[in-house]
Amino acid sequence: MARRNGNRVMAGATKIINAAVCPFCACLCDDIVISLKNNEIEEIRNACRFGVEKFYSYRRPRLKYPRVEGRGGGYKEAISKAAEILNGANKPLIYGLSNSSYEAQRVALEIAKRRRGVLDISESICHNLLYAGLKKYPFYYALLDEIREKANVIVYWGSNPFISHPRHLSRYSVYPTGRYAMKGVTDRDIIVIDVVESEVKKRWLLQVKPGDDVRIADIITRLISGERVERWEEDIDVEIGIDTLKEIEDKLKRALYGVIFVGLGVLASENAGYTLEAILALVDALNKEGAKYVLFPMKGHYNVMGAVQLLMRETGYPFGLDFSRENIFEPGKTTVMDVIEDVDAALIVGADPVASFPGDKVKRLAEIPLIVIDPFETPTTSLASVVLPTAITGVEAEGIAYRMDGLPLKLDKIVNSEYPTDIEVLEGIYRSLK
């Protein structure tokens, strides 16, 4: 007879987890069903292809043991060496953490404070310009559950969730039924604005030229505000045309509730700052005209929002904190890209900057002692003075993560592991600091 134990149903030697949270991306899908037998995952249901790969990642080739200066060793020696490096540094960098639990992020923050170092996360690279735009315009925001229930006009701007967040459309935006979309996708208008063709083109694809997003957003804002077209018709892309933009403006204004999801196609574009300001101005204009609209940045790493929440609560700032300065937050002076020439050691947690940073920044990392905490071998571990393998959070270790809208969710430990958690390793380092 089956016995229910929490969210697990046990029948003989088989365990079924009915509501696991997927630790791949910031959607944190919480409806994953996993069948287990003898500490092995047998079946995964409801997850996207990336989620399946993440849950099965414990089977991938792993870092087998800690390394100190290229040779194998134990955790005690590696943690001691890591603390020695941090204690000897004048300004250490602590970077990464977007793939760590909230609890681990908290310990890393305390390490940065104690050593008067710099703490930064991927938010400073991917979404930093959004915060600058918020100084000029209000930020209309909502939980994904509210968007699913109410949004009948959905815009994906510079975002292709089929590639980055495959279940976003089926869980939170296009396909689910909701209060204002009782028939799901047939009750919603979907507009995609991008420089390339997208799979997300159910109703409308507005393909713009690179750099034209600012102009398009500005023209639609002017239309919403009632300005006459003739004054700036020369600004219109002849391939798009004013009639197309008027039709989009009409759809946006008629919404009962609308959302603009902004992706890296905007956030990481050449004119990202201007484009974000133009889109924020558009959302503000729509709300002032009586249409309820929210702007939603598409977060990538599964717990980047946890790090943002932690830093905002503890310091009032979202990223790029230099605890050696009186003014700890000053974009342009305190983010990883600003300080990398000044730091003299680095603790990298669950990130691979050698694979993602510009070449001159990587060259600088290669010149200083690196401590890397990661479950897997990466280009960054190959340069590290100390490497500390850890369990995979959400697969081999539990913890708290924050969904892209700021909702905290508990990640389960799915399979047992001999590896320590990132929390345990970071706490070991912290206890050894001066």
C-alpha cells in the first residue's frame, strides 16, 4: 500500500517526488515529478529539456576531490588554503553566486564584509542598465501568477523564451488559462519585437533592425500620447510603416492588462541604456493612459534574484558592492568589471568568468590567486589555486531560491551525495578568516 510522506509517495523501493522545483533557470518550475529508485533518478516529468539535463547533471563527469596548487588534497587543506589567500589579500573579489542557494549567498556576503572586499553577481553584467533607467521612470511590476491570471496582451521584447526559458510560455504567459484569458492563448494577443525571427510569433512579429528598438518604442509612446505622425514620419522604418505601429499601439492601449517581457536582446544590446529608458517611458505612458501594464526583465540564472533580494535587504543595493570604500555602491567604480584590476585575489562561486569575461579581464584573473567553488570542471577551475567541489543545489542539496519575480521557493535534495554543500564550504572558509 502506498504511503504519502510530505510530497513523496512511496511504493516499495520507488519514491515519487510530486512537486520538485527545477534549479535550471529563474522560472523555478515547481511542478516537476521525479521517480527515484536506489538513489537514482528513473524518470522526470514536466521539466523542459534544460531542466532534465540539470537534474541528470549529477551523472556528469565531476570534480572528484579538492585541489590546491594543481595537486589533489582534502577539504580541510583546501579550505585552510582558501582562507589563507583571502586573509592575505588587501581587496579580494567574491563573484558568482547566481547558481547558489540563498543561504550560501548570505555566507558569501559575510566573507566580503569581513575581508573588506568586493562582492558582485551576474546582475551587474546582464541587468545593470535597468537600474539606471529606474531613476527616471517608475517601475510597474507584478508576480508571474498575477501576469498569468490577468495579462491579455503579452509582449516579448528582445526575448526568445523558447531558447532561454522553454516553459515560461506554458506556465506564466501565453498558454495558461486565466481570469482575463479563460481560453488561454486564444484570448491573448502576443507581440514579439526582435532583430531576428523568433519561434514566439503566434500573432505578431515585429522584426526591427539592430539599434532601432529605441526609435520604435519612442514612436509608439508618442502615438499613445496623441502626437501627430506627420512631425516625425521620416523616422519610420519603411519596412515597418506607421500603419503597423498604429495597429500595435491600438492593441497595447486596448489591453485589460498587459506585460512587456524584456530579454537580453535589449538588456545586452549596444544601445541598452537608451532602449530600456524608451521602453520604461512606453510602459509609463500606457499606465497614464489608463491601460494597466507591467515591465518584467527575464532573469537567467536560477537564483540571481535571490542574490539581488539578499543584497537589497542587507545593503540597499542590488550588486557591485565594494566594502573597502565608504560609498560601497557606485556603478562604474564598484562592479566586477570596474575593480578587477585592483583586486588581488578572487573567490568564484558557481560561475565561470574565464569563459564569459572579455579577454583582458580573464588575463587579469590569471594573474591573481583564484579560489573556485563548483561541482564541475570549467575553464576557471583550470586557472585556480584552490578548487573545492560541492554538491549540486536543487539536485544533491536543498536550499532556498528566489523565482525571477522574487517569490522564494525551497529546492529539494533529490539524490544523496558525498560532496559537501556550498554552504558548508563557505562556512568553513568564513570560520578561518581573520
